[in-house]
Amino acid sequence: MSASFLKIDSKGRLVVPKSKRERDEIESGDLYVLDPNSAVGTITFVKVESPLLRHLAESQAEYEAGLGLTLDELAAELGIDLGSE
């Protein structure tokens, strides 16, 4: 395996060379998990193939973008009392 150099653009996105995308069948809309390993200063990207993991990742991204609700927020919106602990 040879090294690949990826450029980070002004918005913090990685630019993957076309030859690498074609060789590894990386397509628009593919989902990857970023696995940082600060102990050795590396970042590993793992392609998500599982429909469940894809759904969880998309749900997390929606929530982080302010498009989702917490369970407490949803219950309050629906008028449901979750009780106290």
C-alpha cells in the first residue's frame, strides 16, 4: 500500500484524489467513521456498511445540526410526563 496525500480545504474538508476514489470505490454519499488515535497521531477512516450504523450516524449528524430532539424535548412537545427520578 502506497501513501496517499490528502489536502484539507478552507472549510476543513479532506480532498481525496480521483485516482484513490476510483481505486477504492469511494462515492458521494458514502459514510465513514473517523477514528482518531492521538497516541500515534493518526486518523483512520472506516467505511460504514451496516444499515444500522448508517442510520445511527445520520441521526447523530441531524441532532448535532439542530434537527433532532432529545427524549425530554420530544416528551414535552407531546405533553408526556416522563416522571422524576
